[in-house]
Amino acid sequence: MGLPVLTERQHFPVIANLVVGVRTAQNFIADKIAPGIDTNGAPEYEYDLTDNSAMVAPKPEEASRGLRGETTSILQPEEATKKGTVKEWARKAEIDINEIEADRARDRAYPVPVGRMTNEERRYKRLAAKLYFNLKVLKEQSAASKVFALLKYDVTLRDPNPANFKGDASIIKLMLSKIRAVSRKWGVKPDTLLLGWDTLLNLFDNAAILDRVTGGASVANPADIDLALLAKLFRIPQVVCGEAVIQTLALPGAAGVPTDIWKPNGCALIHTGITGIDEDGDAEFDDADESTPAFVKRFFKNVPEELGGGPLTLQAYNSLNNKIRYLEATEYWKHEQTSQAGFYWDNTNAA
């Protein structure tokens, strides 16, 4: 007996919550550099662009109100507040209806203990994990398009020319000077250094950095260096590396061809508003809202409670011919650049 054609979608909030809680093998960093702002269920939102209006100080004698005087106004630029709409991101997988029938037959023949997932549910969970992984890839691509992009930065705070991160003996001074330059321009300091893979290796090979870490590295006494030590050297709260890749579809006996999501020789200093790092190494943005400064933010809408609630919804429905069951995962969010508070190097591989 075939499954009936569904007139309404079947939702799996438990499976969706399990999938969201699972860590992926790839090192995704989008949520470490873009604070998430909840739109409270609304698809539309407003956000403030970071400007320097609070830094424009009047003359001291104009800053206080006299008996019949007027309060001096802060002059804000036009279009300091913008509007946006969250985007729906959805991916689905196909399941032969006969496979679902076989799962249900096993469940009838060998009843699953109370509290454990049925064979059908386990199939959904396996596919849901793939769908959620793909949504993470899409989020990573979206963040990279905002942060590793030369024209997203102020013309005075970007370097399109090759920079020698491996051989620059003044690399620490260079980083500190760019942090200061961004702070002077925008009133907020960069708190995150984002490295492409090649940039990370260049810094790990930089003699000035190795000397600071070990007091002089050698073959017998190699340097022990990691991202936390780079953060300490550059006096910045967070250093992250964009390692995630996309691939062409793998075939039997042939691996997929990878492409880096984050430009390998790119490097960015940005302000994110990070307030700390939790025990899992994830960034915390406790004070983030629509107006707090950040180079980029992710505005998101949880799905309605009647559809499962939470950041991810997982749904199943049959095709019209009742031969295929679709499993679909959906999220609602959008990245917005809300500031130019950062510095970008487009190529750190100069010899």
C-alpha cells in the first residue's frame, strides 16, 4: 500500500533541532564574524549604518544649553537607517517512496524502543544533516562575498597591491597601524583578523612572528604558534581562518574538485562587536542589535512555531505522482554590510 499524497507538509522539529546542534567537519566561520540579529519573526527589518556622527564634536561653548539657548543637534548623514528583508534559503533531497515503505516495514517487524528514532526518522536525519551542511556552505559564501571583497572597504583602508606577509619584518607594526587607522576613521577598533589559508601560512612562516613567539625558532627548537598567539601578538580579540571549500560532485572512484570559499591570499581586519569567546571557541555577541557597530550582520527570522520553530525548519511531502518523497530544509536570513570599519589586503603572497 502506497503512502497517501500529503495535502499538508509533515514537519520534524525534533530532527531539525538535533541537526542544528551537530557540528560539521568543515571549519565554518560565518557566525564568528557576523553577529546574528533576530527580527522577532518579521520578514522586514531596519538597521543603522555605522557613521561618525557621534565623533563630530561641537565647539565647547556650543555644547551646553544656556538659559534661553538651544541644545546642539548631532548631524546625522542621510540614509543612516536602511531597511531590508530576510531571504529564504531552502534545499531539498529526494527519497524513493519504496525506501520509506521498507523503513516502515522494518519498524513494524522490529518495533523501536520508546524514545528512540524509527528507521524512517533516522533516514530523514541523515539526509537533513546533508541539507543543513549545504545551507552552512551557502551562509559561508554569503559572508565571504561581503568581507573578502576589495570594493566593500573605504578607498583609504584597502590595499590592492601584493603585500609580503611572509617576509615583512614589520608585520606586527603593520597590523597595529591598520587597526589604529580604522579606529581613527570610524571610531571603532577592528576586533577580528580574518585570514585566507595562504595568508595564515605566510604569517606562520614570518621570522618576526616566530622570533616573538619562541625567542628565536630553529630546527631543534621549532616555533609553537596558533591563532590564539597571533591574536595576542596583534592585540586583537579574535583571529579566524577561512578554510571552508565547495566541491564539484564526486563520482565513484573520483573525488570532487575543491574551490576555496574564502580567497586564500586575502586578509581582513574588521569590527564585529565580539564580546567574548565561549568554551567551544565560538564568538559571542551579547550586545549586538540593529544599531551596534559591525562590518557585517546577519539578520534572521525563526520559522513559525506551527512549522516547528527554531532557526531551521525540516519538512517532508510527496510528489504529485506519489513516487517520490521530498525532504526540505529551510532557513530565513540575510547578510547586510552595516559599516566600512575594516581594512583589507587583496593579496598577501608577494615575494
